[in-house]
Amino acid sequence: MKRHFPPLHALRAFEATARLLSFQQAAQEMNVTHSAISHQIKKLETELGKPLFERLGRSIALTDEGQRYFNEIHLALNKIEFSTQEIFGEPDQGDLIVQVYMGIASRWLVPRIGDFRTLFPGIHIELSSSYQGWDFDPYMADLGIIYTEKKAPGLIYQRLFKGTLIPVCSPDLFDVESGSLDDLLDQPFLTITESPNNLYYWLQYLGVKDDRVKVLSEHDNHLLTLEAAIAGEGVAIVHSFFASGDLASGKLIKPTEIQVPEQGAWYLIQSARNASDSKIARFSSWLHQQIAADQSLGRYQRAAGSQPQD
């Protein structure tokens, strides 16, 4: 029986568009025109007999079938790429500078980065971290793991996930079994200079007035705030990504399952001029696999998934 495959060009166009959720960024990555990407997507949808994307005015979203198809095609194309490189190509060589917040670097990325170095020993990863500063700097780094609520021109955004704002505290501070939401609101709260609206956005979502809670102290960044929470100083409202490691280790607990969708989302960002850098492609694929394997991030992603997407 003759095997039937959709055109490879169409599959590559679909994978890039679905990963970036942008026809324009997919066109930049593949070094073709916007109309060429649109033509390949329409060609693939016609052949498959189902729409893969929902056109939402100036944005797009995957249909249910499109999401399922992307999951499989993304893995298949990665397998083809890695197999070709392993058998016929020389290992990637060179430096790769990744901009990442200090809290994410120390709590989540550093414990995992050894796996990437084992897989790609020729790529030298340098982490560029800061306690503050949330904007990606394309002149300082090759790519960044960044939370943002808006996109800037000239950059390629690969959405990683949309997380949540969650309350965390020391297990010695609050009794989850017997404590109520009112009991939680009676506890001292910690605020974060780099994310000053976390607490108030969380309270607003719950319909609670700002003056209902007492702010004990403010810390410059998530890392210091998490240390204060671990020490039992109070309850912190943090981006779930920052707290995933301390929750997994038991240093912190969630005193309630109430979680609020973040206003923005987490992205892997790079300059459009680096669109064809194979080192970035290797790191991107590896990072997506690490996030998919993190059960806590998957749980937050599902919790936020019922909310409107950006």
C-alpha cells in the first residue's frame, strides 16, 4: 500500500506557525513571505479536511485537532532533525547566552541544565541572570526565558505556557487542613518590588479589598521573597514558575488551591536575526521537553487553560 504523507513544506510551515502562534514570526523563522506561510497552511488544511487554526482577528489559536496534530508533528520533526544531526552532522559548537531571571535560574533551570550539556557538549551555555529587569535584551543574550504582557517588534516569541499567581508560605505558618480563606487573609503578606501588583491583582480576582490584608514587608525580587516566605515571615503571591521547585521540595506549601491566571505569559524570546541559529533550535526543543515533564507547571497550565489566551 502506498504511504500517504502531507507535503513536508506544509508540515514545517504548520509546526513553526503553531509553535510561535504567528504567521509573521513563522515566516521570519523560515525566511519566506507571510503569504507563503498562509498558502502552505491552507494547502495542509485542505488536504486534511479540517481547520488547524482559529483566526481571531489579529491573532490565531490552534483548534483541538490542530493542537493534537502539532504535538505529534513537533516531536516527529525534532526526531528527524536530531537523527540527521547525530548520524551525518558535526555536533553544534559555540556559546549560547540565555537571559533568565535569577529566581528561575537558581530554583528551576540550573538543576536541569546539566542534562542539556550532556546532550549537546559542544554548546557552551552561559546564563545571564539578574534579580530585576524583566525585558529581554537581544544585545546581551541570544535568547531569554521571559514573562511578558506585551510583545516588542523585531523579536520572535515562542510561548512556553501561561501560568498562574499562587499564594505560598511556610508549612509552619498556616494549617491547610483547618484554616479557611479568612484565616489565610489574617496572615501577614509579603510584596515584591519587581511585581508590585501580584498581591492586589490576586485580591481583586477574589473580590477582596486591598485593606483586608496586612503587608508585613516588601522585598526587591521573587528570590528574596521566597526566602522570606520559607523563613515563615508571611504569605507571598508569586508567579507559579518561581515557586515550583520549593513547592516540590516541601519548603513551601500552597495554603489554598485558589490560583489566578497571570495577565501575561512565559515565552522563549530571541531576535529575528538569530532565527536560523541551530543552537537556539536545540535549546528550544530541550526546554519545551523539560517544561512538559514538569508536573507542577503542567498543572498550572491546565488551570490557566480555561482562561482567555493572549
